Amino acid sequence: MPDPTPRILNRTPGIAGQLLLNLRDASRHTDKAAFRWNMQRMGRELGSAMAHVWPQQEASCTTPLGLAVEQIPGPQPVLACILRASLPLHQGVTDVWDQADAAFVSAYRKHHEEGFDIEIEYLGAPQMEGRPLVLVDPMLATGASLVAAYEALCETGTPGSLFVLAAIASEEGLAHAQEALPSGTQFILGGVDPELNGQGYIVPGLGDAGDLAFGPKTRS
């Protein structure tokens, strides 16, 4: 039985804290390329951490001098990218899990006077029935888009297991996702921040990850 306790990388020795400082620092936010690169590096950290708890299987190959046997990750996951903000983080995870399949979901906030709703306009995914699914999202804020993306992906079948990888989560969003997603979902997070503001953004967070990576967009 997998351990459902979230793994929070900046609470143990490693590079995650430095990467989060790079991503959070407002004085660096004019450099989109640097922001994307640091988010990609964070994806590699999250993907490597996931490999440490992934089921293993034995594989072998023939070298010039004999037979070599190694333990490698078991069934490859489907890495789900929540467009558009997740693209750099997703690339970093894919750098580690380079044989995984990918899924793409356009879950976004549609703002109105009372707040916002989550809209899904596009879904490109393989058959999910029984497969390990990894939801990749840089900011687990309210958790609403993450849950909506999972529900959309389940239209192609029910995954056999679920991981969530995020650079930063809010305590509230993490609690909501833990309640709304299937029992046993494993969370691997760069860090967890204490608050959401009135617009549903993580505080202190880092701002809007999509805008910082790709430039401002027209708000719907």
C-alpha cells in the first residue's frame, strides 16, 4: 500500500529550496527564459523524487563483456500536462520519464463577478483504464483545476493509480485535492505555502506561472 503522506521536497536537504527561491524572486520575473528553465529544473526534481517510490521491475541487456541486470521503473505512466502553465514543469518531468506517454488538458479559470469556474476546452489523452496517471501542475492553489483535469481524463478510463506533482501547493488546495481525488493519491510537491488570497492565488507563491513563463494573456 503506497504511503499517502505528501512528500515536500523543500523540507529535506536538496536543491528544491534554491529552485523555489529562483522562481519566487520578483526581481527575476522579467526573464521568461530563466523562469521556464528553473521550472523545468523543478520538474526534473519532482520526476526524480517520484522515481524513488515507483514500483520496480528487473531488466537485462547484453554488454560487450556479458549480461547486466538492473532494476528499472515498472509500467510507464501517463504524464498529464494542464495547459498552458504546466508546459515547462511537464518538460522537466518528461526529461526524467522519457518513455512515458503524455496527456494534455486545457483546464483554466473562467473569471466572473462572483469568482471563477473551471473550464475544460481540450483533452488529448491515451486510453487511461488501469494505467498510472501523473497530474503535473506548477501551482496547486484551490485544487479546482487539478480535480477538473482528473475528472476529464477519466473519460478515457479509470487510472490504476494517481500521482500529483506541483512546484508549490497551498495548504487549502492540498487539503481539497486530498479529499476530492481517489484514496491513495500520492503528492510530491516542491513546497507548501500557508495561504490563498481573495483571487485564489497562493501566498507568498510566485505569481501567475503561465504569465511568467509565456507572457500575459487576455483574461476570460
